[in-house]
Amino acid sequence: MSRTPSPQVVLSSIYSELMKIACIGGAHVDRHGVLRGALIPGTSNRGDLRTDFGGVAGNVAENLARLGRQASIVTRVGDDEPGRQVTEHLAERGVDISMCEVSTMHGTASYTAILESNGELVVGLADADIYEELDPPALERRLPRLREHDYWFVDTNIPAVSVAWLLSVAGEIPVAVDAVSVERARGLRPLLPRIPVLFANVAQAAAIAGVERFAHPRHAANPLRELGARAGIVTGGSMGIAVWWGDDLKAFAALDARPRDVTGAGDALVAGTLFGLSQWNMLPDAAQFGLAAAAITVESEHTRAPELSAELLHRRMIQHGPR
């Protein structure tokens, strides 16, 4: 089994504009239903429905491409019109789709979110059985190509055994892992000591730690660190984020924003943070780029903000001032 890179190895990795990032996981269709008033359970509610593209790995890959980085997607879509739309959309935005495969067993995955009028999530429904096909044998076929990349980003839409396998074969390639959901997050607990950088929200962090809840992101860092998580970011929406790296812990407030739809904000934070690492930043400083990307995204009606760019990211950070 290959050695898992230490935090020092990850920290010393220098990423240039030529850094190639492989994003492994979900890329699918998003449907957003926005309520026009307060939710009334058990009956019909008036609202507006729109369709967009989503999936954590797909969102991160597209955001990275918009920020000027070379991003590839490793995913599985169905042999159907939504699958063709997903891959065409990513390719048109500069994402390398050559490692995307077409399934003969399942249709393209989808995610349906019901949102309050302020953009906060009420409930989400994921139809994602197709990602179970991204098992170790399927990923092993892509390993020679994956090794051409400088960084791997993995989301837990793929099976936990596949996440474990990727961590075992990564060698010196740093790997960032996103917990994706409370259900999927639980499978990461035994893998924490092997994950160089973890991304999770407060609910997912609580599921990993085996507790009912954390009141604030900063409360999650120490329990996760005690379980072996060496570095990561826990997000809390308007509460901001907590970043830990070895024995260091910092909490940062969210940037001021007028939310329209929070869907995709966490994925934008991941992409912004990876972009920040490519700018020679330590993880806490790189996270500032993530916060700016998240603020830009929640103000957009799209899961992947079309206006996101490196220039806008830097401008948003300058407007906010030093932290």
C-alpha cells in the first residue's frame, strides 16, 4: 500500500497555473424548487422550478476551469439526453471530460432541492445509484491518467470503498475529500487519518464524529482532529468556517452576501480554496479565496455562478478587506 502524504507534504506542494486537478465523483442535473412563502408540510406549495447542472465534482471542476485551472472530471453519466447535456456543458466550459464514462445500467443522476425564499435548503432528494458503478476496478482503468494530475478532489457520491482505494494509490498526490451528505459522511470516519484535506459542513462533521450536532464550525475541528483528521475546513453557512491544519485552528466569518440560492456554495468554497492553494497560500489563507467564491455563488441563481472568475475573486477579497 502506498504511503499517505503527510500534512507537511501537502503544505509544501506548490501549484502553478498549470496545475492539473482531477475531480472524481458526481456530475448530474440539478432541479431547484424555490418556495414563494413559508413551507406548509403535507400539501401543495406554490413556488418556482428551474433546472441547472450540479454534482459536487462537476461543480468543483467547472468552478476551477472558470478560475483558470486545468480541471478534469471522472464520473459516470447515463446513455440519455441529460447525460449528454451534462458532459457537453462541462466541455464547453473548459473541463476535460475524456475520463467520463457512459453507463448501460443506470440513467444520469439528478438532485432535487426545495429551497426557502431566502435560498436556504429545506430538503434535498438525490437519485444517484449510477455512482455506485465508480468502484475500484472502474477507477483503476483511469489510474494512469489520474497520475498525470497534481491534485485529486474526491466527493463521496462514489462508494466509500472507492474513496479508500483512491487514498491508498494516491502516493504523493495530495487528495481533498468532500463529505457531500450526512449519510455519506459517516463512511469517512475510519478513513480520516488517511485524508490530507477534509471538507464538510457542520451536519456532516457531526455525523463523522458521531454526535448529534455542533453549534458552530469551530466546535467540530477538535473532535475531528482527535479522530485523526489532520487538516480540513468545516463550513456553517452564515456562521462562517473553521480551518485547522495540524495543531492550528482558525475561524473565519462568511463574507457579506445577499443569498439567492445556497446550492453550490460549498462546492464553490472547495474550488476557491484549491485555487488559493495554487496561489502559494497556506490552507487558512487559501480558504479566503473559498469564502469569496462561496459569496459570489450564493448571490447567483445558478449552482455554478457564470460570472465567477479569478479577477472577480480577487476583487471580492479586496472589497472585504484583510481578515
